[in-house]
Amino acid sequence: MSSSSICIDTGVHTAAVRVAIWVRPGAGRSVVGGAHGGALVVRVAARAVEGQANEATLAALAAAFGVRRRAVTLVTGATSRAKIVEVTGGQQAVLDRLLAG
């Protein structure tokens, strides 16, 4: 298991992956992959204005993990580039592939 994630049992039939991420708003396009200080890097085109970058980040993570947007929730870091998100139904193998770049 990667140092930037924790698999937890949510009490239902799907596990969740809690992931430390580093957001880079204002990118040319939205891309998920790579690592920055042990955190998964998420580049989003949206600017960090009125939560637009947060919403774009959660949508990009959902697409990268192959889950619905509502399966990705922000745990901490609403106003920071360093965030922790929880991906319900996310798989550790997908996270490992994304961290590898």
C-alpha cells in the first residue's frame, strides 16, 4: 500500500480509498497522475475561484478511478492545494498506477 493512501472499510460492501492529493489549478487541461511529496498530483484547467478548482478536481478523480462523481468526497483541504479525498469504490491498483505517472 502506498504511503499516500489508506484503504478503509466503510461498513458496506465497497471499500474506500483515502488519498492525499496535490492540486495544480489553471493547467492547460485536466490530468491526474504523478506524485508530489508523496501525494497524487491532479492538474485542473479550472481556476481556484469560488470552489471551481475543487469541483473540477473531484470530477477528474472520479473519471480517473472510473467511479461516479458522487463517490468522491473532499475530506480536508477545501482552501489548500494539499487535500485529502475519499474515493468510494476506488481500487488501490488504480491509485498505484496513477502515482507512477
